[in-house]
Amino acid sequence: MTVQLPEASGSFGDKPVLTFPDSAAPAELEVVVLSQGDGAIVEAGDDLKVHYLGQTWGGRIFDNSYDRGASISFPIGIGAVISGWDVGLVGKQVGSRVLLSIPPHLGYGDRGMPQAGIKGTDTLVFVVDIVGTN
């Protein structure tokens, strides 16, 4: 069975709009490179600079950096962010736009993140533009 994932509008650097399929969220991590960059390969331990949009599967946007007009930076691949990001973004190239569908066990777990309106059962979908590494 083929996993159906949301479609993302726009191109690298533009705030995406996600369109969700009628199917249920996949049970495991799904990572799709929507547009391939040609920069450096992201390695564990790099400080990663990204723009992103985060939305619950079939639900609302809970965070995005495009509206703030500023990217964020964080260490990748060493447990500083949710596991789905650590696993899904290491090995990708700077300049890539990546779609991540992250099941709860690789996101915020059973507790969710109530302050962001994320339940422990929510699958998280991110579109991440990899801006650079340090």
C-alpha cells in the first residue's frame, strides 16, 4: 500500500500551504525531498538554519517561521529537537525543501505539547527549507 502524504504548495523560501489526503496519517516517519538543494550535506552536530511550517495532520498550523520573517537555528542529529527532525533532516542538502510526516512517538510523545495545542496522538507535518549550516 502506498502511503499518501500531504501536498505542499510553493517553492523554497515561500510559506507553503498543505493539502491533506483523506487517508489516515502514516504510522512511521515519512520524509520526502520536495525540491533538491545543491549545498552542503547536513551532518549530525551541525547547527542547522531553517524556515519551517508545522501543522497537525489534517488540522491546524501550530507554528511557522515564515510569518515571523526569521529563520531559526538549532543543533541537529544530537537530540536537541524532536526525533523526527533529527532522523529526517540529517543527510539532506542545504537548499532543499523537505516534507516530514512525524508520528507521535518521534514527535512530542504521549504527552504532546499542550501549550502548542498538540495532542499525544497527533501526527506532525512539517515543511522545512534548509537555509544553511554552521
